[in-house]
Amino acid sequence: MQTAVSPNNDSRWLQRLLLVPFVVFAIIALLMAVKFAFSLHDRFSWLNQAEMTRGVVRQHLIKHVPQRFGMKEKLQLAIYYNDKKGHWHEFVSKSDLTEYNPFATPPQVGERLWLYYLPNTPNQARLAGFNAFWLPVILEGVFLLFSALLGFVPLIYIWLQRRHD
């Protein structure tokens, strides 16, 4: 025995199903907005507390990172710097400045770089260059904008069309 389903019900189900990708991108945009806000807060609070100094690249360190199909070599920099009190500290960077910008060249041993360090805990430092400090946040903002455009713009357009009709 077959039940008769109204065609109006089927079209509503299909219309709602077609909204799923837009809703997914809208949720991703919301999550990216939270991450972007935390990253901005982190950078600005770091700038308010940190001191700026010059460091010297003393060594290139090779870190082996496991990936799906083998190992990847990741270059890290061992940087020595002097704080305001005249004490020397070592800082090992998380990357070699080419992680977010493939066109950047990694600094050579002996090259001097700007970095930020916290005066109360001088062993905590960050590279001050654009590629290391601001570029990751800018890339997060670009992905946030992209996902918001793919998520919210179509949903708002559909909502306005339905409201108008």
C-alpha cells in the first residue's frame, strides 16, 4: 500500500536539505570568529606586556614531524637574546618563518631578528616579524571572511526572499 505524499512536502524537504552547506559554512564562520577574536586578543595583550629586543640566530634545528605518508622535516630556529637586565636567554621558534609565507627565506645562522619577550618570564618569546607575528592572524581573518561569505550571505539572501514573498 502506497501513501500519497504531497509534492509540497517533498519540495520543502529538498529546500531545507539544500540549506545544509550554507548552515555548515555559517557555523564554521562562527567558530572562526571566536578563534580570530582570541588570536587578536592574544597578539594585543602580548604587545602590551612584552619588550622588544634583537636576537641572533645561533642554530638551525631540524624537527621531524609525523604525517600521514611519512615524516616531514620542520626547520626551527634557536635564537639567543639579551634582556634588559643583561641576561642571555635562548628561544626556540616554532617555525622558520616560511610556514605561513612560502616566499620567505629562512634566516641564516648569525642573522639578527627582532623578537618580543615577557619581562617577568624572559624565556617566553615570540618572533616580531610580520610573517611570524601577524600573518597567521591575517590568514585566519581571510578564512573567516571566506566562510562567512559562503555561509551567511546565501542564508540572508534566502531569508530576505522568503520574507519578501
